Amino acid sequence: PPGPVQAPRSAAIADPFSTDGLMSFSKKQEGIARLQPTAR
């Protein structure tokens, strides 16, 4: 899908299990994304 491809940060948040190494990072970004969807 072109959606997640354009937004790799969203893909990481959508599939945190896809990258165990970035699991913690995704979790942190997930909380930030919920508060600020425009934040990197």
C-alpha cells in the first residue's frame, strides 16, 4: 500500500512487531503520534 510506504513512521507504529529492534521506539512514537499526528 502507498499509504504506509510514504509514511515509514506510521508503518513502524502500525507494525511494531515487524521491527523488534524499534519496538521501544515505535511504542514511544505511538504515544507521540496520538498526541501529535503531524510530529515526526
